[in-house]
Amino acid sequence: MITDQPLQGVKIVVTRSKKQAASLTLKFTSLGAEVYEFPVISITPPDSWQPLDNAIAKIKQYDWVLFASANAVDAFIARSEVVGIGKEELDFTKFAVIGPGTANALEERGIKPSFCPSTFIAETLVSEFPGYPDLKGKRILWPRTNVGRPYVLDKMTEAGAQIDVVESYHTSLPPNEQEIAERLTTLLSKNVIDVITLASAQSARNLKSILATGVRKKLGDRNLEVPISMDSITYALEGVVVATIGPETSAAARKHLGRVDIEATVFTIDGLVDAVVEGVRRVSKEPRKI
């Protein structure tokens, strides 16, 4: 039976940062889900703004600026205002973005992206990038976080581009990691959670660390000396549906969490929601315990 509440009664964990969780939570709750927000990622400013400020001050030297997240756009525009670089000066540079969310963040500032790949993964960004594989003489500024795959940097450098990677925000485990770990593993041990969603590869990495902390605490409370391993993480997630936003996140989830049950075919937040709606209809749940 078709219903406008296809996730009625489904209990879903959203792992996005505090700033980004609300929109995804709203989408799930509007479909009937009960949502638990456990931000496994903390987004903070870099240790110093100076490298980004210096790069922005010489923006006319760059052929392209590359953005892989709305966070990077936010930081870049904010620091441009601090440095005194206005939109008219940014018009000399072309902007490449990955994904509609990043594109929207740029367009909201009155800047239209010059390039967005057909799918929102690193491999497509590189293969479809204007001029690739001959990027000799091109200068590219890449404001980004402190973590991530080296694929884009390596491939574009091999193609002859000079890429200046500058940290524009810092991604880390949340400061209340211990609290999140204990609360999340408690819910898992009580068979409360049906689905855990992951919207980035770093979310999968951080979730492993948080689950390891929580499982270790539970085992310690029971005076059991069991080492934390991949088996422990798999056991903690037994019966829970692991849903990811796309192939890069899935690869990280398989490596760090042991499996993926649902992968979005459209690599956006809306695509993740659609995949969960479709996936909960077909993925069976099994009892689990910690």
C-alpha cells in the first residue's frame, strides 16, 4: 500500500554535523520516521586563516577555484569579504563544484559555477574536468577540509595542473565523542535503531571510532577483556541497515564498518532519502545485541 508516510515507525540515525543535520532530519520526519541525531563529525575553523587569506588575495592568478562542499564555499566567501575581495574580482576566476548543494551555496552568493560533473564523485570530476587530461599551465585553488582522498590532487597534478590545496575548515570527531558513543551503543544494544545514514566517507570513519569507544565501554562495564576489532563493529551493527549517499561513502563504510545495505543511486541528500524509503521495504532486520 502506498502511503505518504512510508517511513512510519522507522527509527533512523542521522550522523551529519550539527549544522547540516536539520535538513536531513526534517526530510525523514516528514515521511514518518523517528530520527536520532548523532553528529559524528565536528566542523570547525582551521588553525589559521592566513593560508586561505593569502590565496584569496592573489585570486586573479588562478584559472579555477574548486569546491567539494558547501562548507568550503561558506569559508571562502566569508574570508573574501575579510580580505576585501569582492564579486567583481571573483568574476575573473572560474568555479568548479561537486554536487547541487555546493552549487547552490555558490549561487546564493551570486556566483554561477562554470563546471559541475555529471555525477558527484572524484573520478567523474577529474575525467570531465575542462581540458583534462591536458591541464598543463592551469592554476587551481582548492579550499577544502583537512581530510579526504588524494585522488583529485594526484590526477590533476599528473595532468600538469598546479593545485594549491588550502584548509578552509577542519573536520574532526565531535568534542562529546564519549557521550555520543555511550548513547548510540545503548540504543543499538536495546534494538532501537533500524537505519544509520552516512552522508560522507569521513562519517563512516568517525562512526567506526565512536562505535569502538562505545563497545569498549560496555565490555568494560561487564569486566570483559575483548579487543575492539572489525568483528566488534560488525556485531554492534548487526540487524541495522547501513545507508550511504554514494560510492565513495560506501567504500569507506565497507572498509571501516564491514558492509553497506543501501546506497543512493543519486548522490545527494534527496537521493539518500529516496534510497532509504525504497530500501527499508526490502532489507530484513535481524536481532542484535552488544
